[in-house]
Amino acid sequence: MTKKICISGYYGFNNFGDETILKILIDNLKQTNNNIEINVFSSNPEQTKQNYNVNSSQTFDLKEVIKKIKACDCLISGGGSLLQDVTSIKSLIYYLTVLAFAQMFRKKTIIFAQGIGPINNKFLAKLTAFILKNASFVSVRDNNSFELLKSWGIKSTLSVDPVWNINPICIDKTNKIGIQLRGFKTLTDDIIKQLADCINEYYKDKEIILLSLQNEQDLSVCNKLKQYLNNAVVYENTSNEKIIKDIASCEALIAMRYHACLIAIKNNVKLLPLSYDIKVENLAKEFNLNYIDLNSSQNIEEAFKKFINEKFEYKYEKEFDFSKIKEIIF
């Protein structure tokens, strides 16, 4: 009997991290059972179909989404940071609505490797807690999410981000320095100028590559930084595979995005995180890394000096365990 699975998340937006998570999830489901039909809710269904050889429905066509949920055996929500209202209250309401319909139709619901919160709206926090209490399985990727759900009386499994499952790439390091920025309110023009001054000062003899991991959010800020640099090339988001190779080949990476930092650690690339979000700060602290907090008035040049002289060797034993998810579905 064919198992019908729906997957809900931030898919089809050409975001490196989310698309990598989606590929890992789909590959694991297909490897477990060939007799499976997967439908992904995506903002770009045609691209998603082509990239992953699955069915796909338009994320915001709620009538079609409900139809697919009604016909499925299980809904998987995640990964990433879907259930939070810092980015957008509308997106939180959307993802909760999708889960609510699945539970209303008595479908199995799986929360897949998510980072939960912050949820500042009290009503939405209570609604999130109610829906998660009725989920078939809840896995979270960080201790803050685990403790938050524990305080709500919700049992969850503390796991890791699925991108840790990607194998490191055997590739020679170059003299390139990777810079990965994303548009965010705390990344001000003044900070961009300070970063540029430090890069020009400390990496005079290096090739600078500016990595856009989601062109819609990253490209304009990469181009803004490029104006201040003596020697830099912008790498636009082309494919997940190329992004991973580009990061893995760098001598060092200065990065904002969580998954850019993760890929650097995975491939033993010296890393200076630029923390715009608690998830990036937590990752930095976990690996004892100096980091620049974009939410504070930290001295950026001092942070650079420490980074230049910093020794590094990353040790990790991380892998997302899919066994419970497979047990629930199959």
C-alpha cells in the first residue's frame, strides 16, 4: 500500500538551508520505502518537482493544500525555524493552520528538527502548545527549543539539524576568504563599512568571495559590501552543491546564516560567526568560537584580531536519527 506524505516548510524560496534539509528528508524517506508518494508544499512547485522528483503544490493555495492533507497519511512540518513570530506572525499562523488541518483530519503529524520560538504573541504561543501536544512526534534541533517545550508540558526529542548528515567534502583549501551576509535590521550600513575596513586590513593578500545563499535577501547586501572592498567577487546562489563546495574550499569563512556556519564547521573551515539570531549564537558557543554579536555595540576590529590569531579544530559527533520518523510513517 502506497504511503502518502505531505511536507510543509519554507520551501521553494531558494533558501540554501531549507532546500538542503528538504533534500536530506526526501532522500531518507525514499531510501526507506520505494512505495511512497511525497507532496511538498512549495512557493515554486515546478522547481521543487524538478529538483527532487516529487509532487508539489503551491504553498499559498490553501484549497489545494487542504485537499492534499485530506488525502495523505502523514504531514511532516519542518525543518528550520517555522514556529516563531520574530520573522513574521503571518508565517507562524500559516504553519499552525496546516498542522491544525492535518490533526482535524486525524492524520499523523511530525514536527521535524525544528527550532521553536521565540513566540511573543501569547495567544499564538498557547495555540502552538496545543497543536504540538497533539502531534505524533516532535523533534527539535536545539536545547532552547527543548526547554521551551518542556516548560509547556510537551514531550519532545532533542535532536540536531539534519544538515549535519551531509558528508564533508574532500577538497583542497584555497587562499579564498568567504563572506556570507544576509539582509537583516541589525546589519547596518555602519557595520558593513566596519567589516569592509577589517577585511581590507587583515586580508590584503587574499581573494574575497561574497556568498549569496538566498539572492532575494543576500544579494543586495553582498553588493553593498563589495563597493567597499579592494578585491571581491560575488557568488550568486546557483546550486546547493556548489555552495557547499565554495564554503568547503575557503581558508576561512565569516558568516551570518546558521547553515553557512554549520557547513564551515563540518568541513573544518575556520569560522567567524556574525550572530543576528540566537541560533547562530548558540552554535558559536557550542564550539567555543569567538563571534560578533550584531545585536550589540561590540568592537568589530577587536573581534577580527582575535579571529586572525585563533586556533581551531572542530570536533563533533552529530547526525539526525530518522528511525523514529520512519517508524511512525511506515
